[in-house]
Amino acid sequence: MKSLLALLAGILLCAAPVWAAPKPCEELKAEIEAKLKENKVAAYTLEVVKADEVKGQKVVGSCEAGTKKIVYTRK
């Protein structure tokens, strides 16, 4: 029983980095654009910016381990 638990724990620890892998910004931006189109949102821009450059914009996503943000602007 203990060896089975140890095996399961080992498998979970090996898989953890995959779960926590940072998502590429372009992939996340494409997912957000698809949701906006699905909801028939028009006249907007999505822009990838460094996290420390966000100044009052609406943040709709965080990518690359939080170093960048995706900001939404309605036209």
C-alpha cells in the first residue's frame, strides 16, 4: 500500500511542472479573441504588454508566468 502511494505521489510530482507551465501570450490572446467573437463583441483591440506597463487598462489575461498582460480596449 505504501509503495502504491509513493508511486502515485511520484507521478503527480513529475506531472506538476506540466500543469504549471506558463501559457504563451499569443495562444492566450487567440483564446480570448475566440470568446469575444463567440459573444459577438466588435470594435476592440487586444494588446500584449509587459506587466509593469499596465496603466489603468482593463487586463483580460496574464501570460508568460505573469510577466506580460493582455489588455482590452474598446474602440
